[in-house]
Amino acid sequence: MKIVGYSERGLLNSIFYEIAYSPNSIQLINKLVSLISFPYRDVVFSMRDLTIFIEQSFSDFGDADALLLIDNDNVKQSLFIEAKVKTSQQKFWSIEDEFNSFNDEIRKFYKRTKENKLSSSNLFTQLYRKLRFYNAMKADGIDLLKRGVNFPKCSSKEIKKIGKNKVVLRESKK
């Protein structure tokens, strides 16, 4: 068998659909999520129910490769997943290199040696946007996201909003 693809979203689609239609889907998703490393905190998942959104748009905050809305022993949790695949243009990709690149771009911007904005495809840029989305939603709900959240000058936009798309607003509230 041979499968050809380069998209992380296609990969996630395949994984989550395979899990969803398995007779032991909850056990499989618990096992998959248990492989994730969470810096600075111990997280144990014991999911009872789960809704998965693949490539859900959050307007200026970016599209999540996947968002898991989890019922974890009656505690509601959200898990944003940003996936990366190694392309043929790169021999090696590491999370440490991606984090260093993120930090280098910030330093260059503030030293004014480079005026470019942060790369929107950098893993840590994407995760930072989702963290800011989550924090705004937690602090003031959808209203703050509609008014706009201030971002650093090195971002593609200094004020990011959720927009007016009804699907995006409905899913953001979930």
C-alpha cells in the first residue's frame, strides 16, 4: 500500500476519522493524547466524550489544525493541536529549532535589523495566537474577541478580531 500526501490537516483527518470509527474510539483517543507532552504541568486525560474540529477557523487568530473539546471526567477542556510535517525541502525539523526561529525573529524585529513580521506558519506563532484566543475567551467571552485583542507589533496585525462569520462565532462559543 502507498499513500502520498504532504498536508498535516490531511494527516490529522485520517488519524481522527480512523479513531472515530473504531469500536474503542475513546480508549484510542485517550492513548493518543497521553503521548502529548505538556510543559510545566501534569495533565491526565480520562475522556468521557469528545468533539473534534479539524481546520476550524478562528479568523485573525488562525485556523486550528485540530481542536478537541473534551469532557475529561466532567471537567470541560479544550486542546488545540498544531501539526507539522517534514517536507522534502528540509532534511530535519525539530521543535527546538522552530522555537529558536520564533525567538530569533522576535529579537530581530525589536533590534530593527529586520522589519518583517513573525512567520504565520511557525508552530509557536500559531500556538501563541490560540493561547491569546483562549485567554480572551476566558476573560471576557466572545465580546472581547469581537472588539479585538492587542498583539505585539511583530505580529501580522496588531489588533486581532474574531470577525462576523456566523460559523466561526458559533464554534468559538463552544
